Amino acid sequence: MIRPIVAYGAPVLKIKATEIDQEYSNLSSLIEDMWETMYASHGVGLAAPQIGLPIRLFVIDAAPFAEDDELESEEILELKSFKKVFINPKMVSEEGEKWTFNEGCLSIPDIREDVDRHENITIEFFDENFKKQILTLNGLPARVVQHEYDHIEGILFTDHLSSLKRRLIKNKLTAISKGAISVDYPMKFPNKLKRK
């Protein structure tokens, strides 16, 4: 089932999400819904807060990045096969040079900005079967994980921008929160003006 994505301005996007256990109600169907929602909105990652659930869960499928012509063949293979469910993740380390990449977000449509993130990360998490995993990642997979991890910490990519950049996009962000935008996937807008 495709769920509406919560837009910028919703309180759930700014709170630190809570951990869940194996008994979490309908977890496997929630994960299926998250995959379906992410693919329907052409995303590479989706965190539970983005569908209104303040829990520590996100899904990633980095395959769309593999279509970049400038990548090496091993990078393409890595991105094509990078499809994972992250439950209760903990960032173990973020290291290496920070590098800039133009990021967007399904909760903040029509805005893309350059964001600096660490090149290498190590993350500990449970997969969809609640098996503990530890991954060390670099490059684009590390970046996508950092972006989604931020979501469960109540951080948006716009929080990484300079105050000047944030001021420049303030009107666009306000328009998004009010639903004064056009998107091709279902969304919930926290400040949508009700028609009388």
C-alpha cells in the first residue's frame, strides 16, 4: 500500500525516533508499504518518520544511482545490489574527508542543495529478520545511509545548509508545508490551507 509522504513542517520530521522490537505491529507489511511508497515516489531511501511514524526504521535501494555514466563498473555493481532494511540503526563512526553532493528529499520536493557528508561510515543495525548487522560503507551508499539516518534523528538535509542558504529557500519551504506545490506522489501537508 502506498502511503502519503509527510511534507516539510510536520513535527514528526523534527523529533528523534524511538526504537522498536520484533513484536512491533505488522512490521513486515509496514516494510512492504515503505518499499512500495519509496518506488512510487522515485526515491532511493525512505525513513519511517517520512510516512508519519516516529520509529527508527528506514529502507534504501541505491540502484537508481547506478545509472550515472561517470561511475566505475564496481561502483555500479555495488549500487545496484545495495538494497537494505535498517531497524534501530546506530552510527558507529563517520570518518574521512567530507564531500559535497547535491541532495534532495521526498519530504521536501523541488528543492535540491549541496550537502557535505563524511566519505566513510560504519553502522550497526537489525535487518528485516531482526538479525544484527554491521556495515562499513563509503561513497554514495554511505551518503544515502547518512541522509536516512538523519531522518530518524529528527534532522533534515536543509539543517546542514548555511543560514544564508536556508533564508534563500525559506519561501519555498513555506510553500511546501502549505501544499502550494505540485507533486506526482501522495503527500500530507502540515499547514495546508483548508478550503471553505
